[in-house]
Amino acid sequence: MNNLYQETTLESFTDYVKSFYGSGSNSLNYLDEYGGCTDQEIDRAISEYMFTLLNEPQNNYTWGSGDSVDRERVRDIIIKNKG
């Protein structure tokens, strides 16, 4: 897999996550009960998730090409970080 494809995939995934949990008027705001979510919080959670995928094989996570399971795992990290 080349770097351009990976970058595009990550960018698309980030947009997808922000469309659900971001603070913009177009997001679905599924994290309202946690006081909303900033783009920075989403970016941090995605970075943590990617780090986990690459560096912690014992967690048994696999990259689903940015599917809903990946998005929900990022959501769980956001909630944990808001703790």
C-alpha cells in the first residue's frame, strides 16, 4: 500500500469520524452528553487508535478500512479521554 493511498484513507476516515462526533453544524453530535467533541480531541483519539493498531498486537484489533467498528473504537477513546 503506498503512502498516498494511506494518507487519503486516513483523511477520509478522519472526515467520517468528524461527521459523527465533530462540533460542526453538519455533525450528528453523538457525543453531546459528554459536552461535545473538538476536532483536536478527534485527531488525538485517531492517533491513539492508530498507535494501538500498529504497536499493541495483543489487543486483537484489526483495521477495518475506516468502517463503523473503527469509528466506534475511536469514539470509545474520546469518551475515555474525557473521563
